[in-house]
Amino acid sequence: MDYENYAKIAKALADPKRVKIVDMLSCGAMCACDILEHFDFTQPTLSHHINLLVKAGLVTTEKSGTWHYYDLNKDAFEKFKMDTAELIANTPACICEPVRSKAVCTTEEKEKIK
């Protein structure tokens, strides 16, 4: 797992306004003007939030004339979902397994420690 990228995505989703934008885009692509109608902040503030989502790879942008349309990168969300499942799973491939296997002592080893 790419922990740096995972953390970047988690950070991008750490703001309720950005989560609301993601929820809105789950219905399909929207222009900035339509997204802005659902918030009580300025267009530059919306651009800041959108830019963080784009940099995290969660949102794509397409320009059509003078309008910018934003849409979810569903592949990125699917990967994030899979990485989250991997992160909280206890599987043989888990990063903690080599540590855990060293930490688990047999009964004989515990007796030697005493």
C-alpha cells in the first residue's frame, strides 16, 4: 500500500465541505456554479476545496467553453476503499505479521524468560 497517497486522500476527505462535494458529484458531473449554490462560501474557496480533491486524485476536471465540470474518479475511490479494507484487515500479508510472529513466544520460550 502507498501510505503517502492514502494519507493524502484521507486528508482531502477530512473536511466536511469536501465530503459534501464528493457526495454531490456521486450523482454525476457538475459545473462549479452548480456546486457553489449548495454552499455559503465564495468561488475561490470552492476552487481551493476542488483543487485539493483533484490533487488527491479523487476528482477529475474538464473544461467546456468557459465552464469547468467536475466528476468523481471512481477508480481512485475504489482503490481507496480496497486500501482501507487492507489497512484494517489482519491477513498473512499484513505489515504486522513479521513483528507479531517474532513477538509470539512458545510455552517453552516463556519458561526460559522466567
